[in-house]
Amino acid sequence: MVTTPQPKTVIYPDCDGNPMSDNTRQFRWIVTIKENLEILFDDNPDVFVAGDLLWYPQEGNNKLRQAPDVMVAIGRPKGDRGSYKQWEEADIAPQVVFEVLSPGNRLKEMAKKQQFYDRHGVEEYYIFDPDRLDFNGWRRNEAGILEVIDHPEDWTSPRLGIRFELQSDQFTIYRPDGQRFLTPTELAKQAEQHRQEAEQHRQEAEQQRQRADSAEARLHELEARLREIEGDRPGLG
């Protein structure tokens, strides 16, 4: 009796065993970029943003994978995922990826990442080194190859609409509306400030309402008093 071999089930791990970051500065930048992009595209249900998520571009090959520090997949719905399996995502590759360097990153490692992103369809690739304050970017050209961006220090992402500004002492990312990307702490403080301002406006509106009610009540009292006075007057003739 001949038995038909069963297809082998391929497991796609959700973790590659590598840490998300090597230090607090790298972690802060990864979280800042990821969270601000989520806020930016919060109203668009078809933009998926993730941080340190394994991306598998080909079904059946669990060795071919990469975990960008931040990636953006335009055209894919929001939602939790253990990994990004491209064949389950309408075969849409993340269009934009970010890598934030740490002292532990090696040139060979970064070269392999660039080859991976180039081979598998990334349209924009950005690398930021917060220790050296160095920023570089690549964009897919008409020939279909990731090409270095000549002046990334003042560059606007065609896909995301965000602007990068690198000066001698700081690196800043701006939203399309001109507001800069904020750290999670700054975002929390901003939210609290907005809450306090909203509460102040509510209290002011309540005070105005109470003053208006008081003035109306006083007017009614005066009208009633006038009617009483008119009623007390003796008739003429």
C-alpha cells in the first residue's frame, strides 16, 4: 500500500529571540516613531503600523524574515497580529520601514537588512542613528531599486507625508500639519493639558450659564414687582 506523504506544516514563530532595543535612547525613538505614526493614521482603517513585528514575505519559508523597528503597510487593516505574513495580507509588502540604530548594530547586519527590503518591495527605507545623530534614507526608483536619498536632512516622505529635519544638534520629524513628533511623555502631558483646558472651558461655560440664569431670575422678579406696583396704584377719575 502506497501512502501519500502529508505536507509538512510550517510554523512561523512570532519571536526571533532578539531584543527590541539595546538601550533606552533607541527604544524611545522606536516608540516615538511608531506611536506618532499610529496617531497620524488613526482615522484611516487601512493603514497598519507595527513595531518590531516579524515580517514573512513568502509562504513556506520561515527562515526568510525580518523585524523592522517600525513598519507601515498601507492598504492593510488595523488589528493585532503575531507576525506579518504577506500572503495573508493581500500580498502587500510594507511600503515604509524604519530602523533605529544602536551601538550593537553591525554594518554587515544592516547591509543584509537593506538587501531584504530592496528584494521584497519596500518603497521607502529610513535609518536613524541617535548616538551619532545621523539619518539616511532610500526610495525605490523607476527602475524598481532602492536608491539613496541625496538630501535626507530635509526630506518629506512621499508615502507618509511626514518631514524629516536633521540639524547639527537635533533630529526632528514633523507631521503633515507641521506639528513635531512627540515622545510618549510629551504626548501624555499634551493630553493632560488638553483635558485641563477642556475642563476650564466647561467651567467657564457653566459659570456663564449660571450668570444668565441668575440674570433671568432677577428680571422675572423685577417684572413681578412692577406688576405688583401697577396693581397697587389707585384708579384715576
